[in-house]
Amino acid sequence: MTYLAAHPARVAALAVSHLELVGVALAVALFIAVPLGLWAARRPNVAPWLLGTLGAIYTIPSLALLAVFVEWFGLGFTPIFVALVLYAQFMLARNVVAGINDVDRAQVDAARGLGMSPPQVLLRVEFPQALPVLIGGVRIAAIAMISIATLGGYVGGVGLGVLIFNGLTLHQPQMIVAGSLAACALAIAVDATLRLAEAKTRPSTSSG
Amino acid sequence: MSISRARALTLIASAPAFARCAFDRSHVRIGSKNFTESFLIAEIYAQALENAGMPVERLFNLGSTQIAMAAMRRGDIDCYPEYTGTALIDVLHLPPIADSQTAYDVVARLFAQRYDIVWLRPSPMNDSQALATTPEIAAAAHLSTLSDIAAAAPHLRLATIQEFLARPDGLPGLQTRYGGFRFREIRTYDIALKYRALLENKADVASAFTTDGAIESDRLVILRDDRHLWSAYNVAPLARKAALQARPAIARVLNAVSPAITDQAARSMNAAVENSQADPADVAATFLKMLKGRPSQS
Amino acid sequence: MKAAQIAFESVAVRYPGSDRNAVDGVSFDLHGGELVVLLGPSGCGKSTLLRTVNRLVPLDEGRVVVDGRDVTQLDPVELRRGIGYVIQAVGLFAHMSVAQNIAVVPSLQGWTASQIAQRVDELLALVGLEPAAYRNRRPSKLSGGEAQRVGVARAIAARPRALLMDEPFGAVDVLARTALQRELVRIVSELETTTLFVTHDVDEAFRLADRIVVMRTGRVEQVATPLDLFDQPATPYVRDLVHAGDDVYRRYFVHARELLRTASA
């Protein structure tokens, strides 16, 4: 705890840059994964293939993938950012597909029969009900990304990973502890916040 | 919310990512390799530049010389501390040169020619390989040079790290240059525990680097390389020519700092970080502050 | 608004991968304001036929004509907004309140908020649910019977000229079902909506229908009023169907209903 106590500003600054990295990567990942998931959810022959491919990417060891990206993009923010966006696809797209497919088919039939166009069915009936599942996916993805983003300290000088890798090199366990604790705290905070959001988007069960 | 509004929001949200990538080009990017001394010296360079008003980005902990050089040539970093011996042997694949000035001149000329990389002023600090022992053992066994070690080797136990046994200029080179001796016993240790073996009388001699912090804190003795096996390993700031052209102040600032890093300064700083667990940033800051207080040396 | 006229002309539908037509050569008309029941066992094609009217099922042969227009010439979304649709599973939107469910088609059509609010209360009263109590309730808090009342209200909210109902009371308990059947007759006669109603329950058909279309394996066996069906079945199959079970009670019921009809006509 001593490094944490002695250098609170440094740890805080790195925590902020860590959160920034994860936040931006998550936003861009959603921008890709949500349309992808919506497209695949409607197609029972496509969905398993897509999720299988994304799942395979997810199993590539993050350090290996990062090394390839450093080759392509150089050091710094970009390689870890791209790696995070790619890893997040699996968890996000999978939850979009699951959320949409979980929506009661009778509701979709009724919606179509009443005269909603396909986009209206999606936006007014399916998506709002899939949202809690999607946010669940965002929560899981965010926590995984907070962990994977520590590799940003290895090749980019970004985020709390800097403390962990510096601590390893300098044989200073206190640095490693500081970086790890801060990353855990971030993960817990993000998890709690998103659980709240998830709960809020579930259809309310209170009687009118 | 509608699809178009969601798209706009994510574009806006991702703007910082792209802004950052562009923005970073305006910083001076300092790299370091993945060991304490490289960290410290790079931190000294970084703070010196910051004190002179330049924005600095630190990309420390790069894995190896190859990675650091690749990063330099790609422009991912603008500057990092490198050793003349390492450049000679690992980058240029030339035989070692024991004389500091000659080694420096060779690498400076060839790097400028081949890579457009400039060697700024070197430090007196020479982080070469060495064998070390305690003053007591040195006195008792009359050890002051490596030739003495070679002669006494059959009675001596060596504590070392794996790398020393593998490097051509490690034990193999030592044995070749000094007449083919064998130690009584050789044991490898983790780099952090090596000197402990010496101090706990589990070994008589340990392989070392001349600027290891333990040499000062444990008051060890370095044996003289009388047959000049080992190359000079003076550290100097390496900078990309393009970066220097864009910011000539970089050369001025670093050239003022580099000559002040002596063997002794390096040892105390290494000891502070490794033994006393001081933060390299604090140690570097102290060094620079002390430098400011001294009359300037050309 | 005048009730719709619906006509089936040699309609045939075959599902991909099937070796026989689900609906085969069906032709009959619905007159404006009629309640016609499609009656038959499961698999006879009655639901498939129903869903050709709002183009949820595409035709392979023949035409479906609504108010003189071939449905394939119309925009499907507009067509469906003008035709009410009620299904057995109800399909109330779980994330919306009762009021929001009922308001779906009116809000798609751009009604104002106050028009919608008024219509919602009107409909809740019409289907026998106290507006103040039910307006803001969630579908998960409704009984089966209440849910289907809301389903009917939702289907007729935008004053469609036709109403399609696919075994709407099948999942409701027996007591509630009788009440709902009675209410339905009242509602559709008040609103003068042409209604096509699918069921496999003979008594339900007899209770609700102005005319009954008996179907078997995709084909029409007979189209007739309940009385004619009962007294003059066209085929042995129809005869066995309508006389199965408690046909003494049914006889009294059919005749009594016919008397009431002719009396009020």
C-alpha cells in the first residue's frame, strides 16, 4: 500500500487514462458490435458462424495479438486500443444476438401484424427488451477490457498497466500492488454502475 | 434513441481516441529498455526536457535493444539511452572495443550513416560486465585483477545469472581471453539474489555490471579487466535526426545532463531504486536538482 | 367507416419443404360487418388462411381481395395498420404499459397524445376494464383474460375495418372465455367490423359466428350459417363434427340464437 499512499496523484492519473482507454474502446466496439449483432440475430445460419469466429479471436492470447498490432501500428495508444475493440466484439455481439432472440416471438408476430415496419419492430419492441441483456454484455466486456487494458502498460505507456510492468522491471512490488489494486477498484466500480443500469432497463415489475 | 443519434454519439465518443493519436506527435517520446538503469537514465532525460519546457511522453519498459531500435526507426520514439557496447555488439554485430572513446566514435559514425540516428554526448558511466567479490575475500585470496581470478579459479565458487553463461562475451569469452580456466563451482541465481549468495558465503565471486547498486551498498570490489576483454559500455542519448532538427533544444539539454552521470552516480541511483524501493522519478529528480546546484561543466 | 369486404379467390399456400398445400383452392367471401369463423382441427390450414389477409403469409396461387383491392398490390405495413390482429399468445409488449400497448397503432398513425389518451380510456371501458385501474398496469400483472381484453382493445384501437383473430381465447380459462366470447359479439356488432375468427372449438364457433367455414386438410368442406351447418351438413365429416359431443344442448342453442337473430333483425 505504500506506493499508493506515497503517489496518489500518479495512480489517479493513470487510472483516468486507463478508464479513458477502456471507455473509448468500448464505445467504438459497441458501434461495430450492435449493428453486427442485430444483423446476425435475424439469420439463424449466420449467427453461429459469426459468434464462432469472434469467439475464436477472443481465445487468441492478448499478448500475442498485441505484439502483432505493435508491428502494424507501432507503440502507444493504437495497438492496445485496436486489441480491446476486437476482443470486446465477442461478448457484445453475443449478447445482442441472445437479447434479440430471447424476445417473445409472439410479441414480434403481434407487432408485425399490427403494422410495424421491420425497423419499427426492432426499435420499439425488440431492442428495448434486449437492452438489459445488452447492458449485461457491456458490463462483462468492460470488466474484461479493464483487465486486458493493463497490457497497455507494456507497449503504450497508457493506463495502470504502466505501474504493473514498471514494478516488475524495477523489482518494486509496491508498484505492482498499487497498479493491481487500482485496476480492481475500477473494475468493481464499473461493475456496480452497470448493474444499476441493467436493473433500471428491465421492464418494471411494480404494479400500476 | 434513434439509430442515427446513437451513431453520432459514438463518433463523438471515439473522437478522443483519434485526437490523442494526433496530439501525441507533438510530444517528445522517450523510450527505455526493461531494466532499472535504463529506466533511471531515461527518466533523467525526460525530466531534463520537461524542466526545459518540452512536453514529454514516456514509452518505458521496451523489451529489448531490438524493440527499442525498431521503435526508433519507425519513429514511435524520438530518443532513448543506449550503451556503446550494446550498439557495437548487438546492433552493428562488430567485435567489442574496450576503449571508450573509440567505441563511441565507431557507433556514432555508423548510426548516423545507416539509420539517421545521432549519438549525443556520452556519460562517463561505463556499465560493463565485471566480476565482483567482497573486500575480505579479495584481501585473503590476493585478488585484484581478472588474471588473478583465472589463476585462483579452481578454488573459487561463482554466483551468476543464466545470461552470463550464455553470452559469448560472458563466461565463454572470459575463459578464452584469460587462458581457459574452470571454476570450482558455478551456480545460477535470480538477478536479485545473486549478491546475497556472495554475502552469505555461498559463493566467492559473482558476475556483475559495474554500475549495479549492490556494488555500492554492499561495498563490493570490482576486479580489473587487465586483458581488456570487455567492451566499453558508456551510455548516451540516442536521438532521431528528424526529431533533433524539429527541436534543436533536445540536443542542448541532454548534452548538458549526460556528462554528469558517473559510475558512482549510477550506482547510488540504482541502489536507491532497487534496494530502498525509491520511485525512479524521485531519484531522477534528486539527481537533476543536485546537478543544478553545481557550477556548470563544459 | 364502412366495414371491409374480404374475398378469397382460389387461394393456395404451400410452405417450403412441404409436399402438400397448407391451403388449397379456397374461395369464399365475407360481407361487411360479418363475423365468420374458420373452424377445423389443427393443421387444417385455418390459421394460414387467416394470415394471408394481412400478408403475414404469402400466397402461392389465387388472390385475396380486401375492399376490391388485391392485397399484394397494397403496402403491407399500411394494410396491416388498417386490419386488427389478435393472437392466442396475445403478445402484449412486456416493456410497455397497458395504455401504451393499446396506443401502438394510433401512435404509428400520428394521432395526438390527447386523442390517444381518450381512445385508450374508451377502449378499456369497451372491453370491460376500469381505465383508472388498468391504464398504467404492466402486462405481467394481468390475468390471461385481462391480457386478451387488452389485446383486443389494441387490435381495434385505430378503428380498423376488419379484424383477424387466431384462436384468441384458447389460452384463457373456461369461465373467462365465455365472458370474452359474449363481449366480443357485442363489440364487433357495435363497431361493425368484419371479423375473421379461427378456432377448433365447435361450441365457440356456434356461439360467435354469423357464418362458419369448415376446413379440413387445407380445403373448405362447407360454408354456412350455424343453423344450416347443423341441419344440413354437406359432408359426413361436417355432420360428425357438428353433432359430436353435447349436440342436444347445441341444437337448442343454435335454434335459440337463430330466433334471437331473426327477432332483432
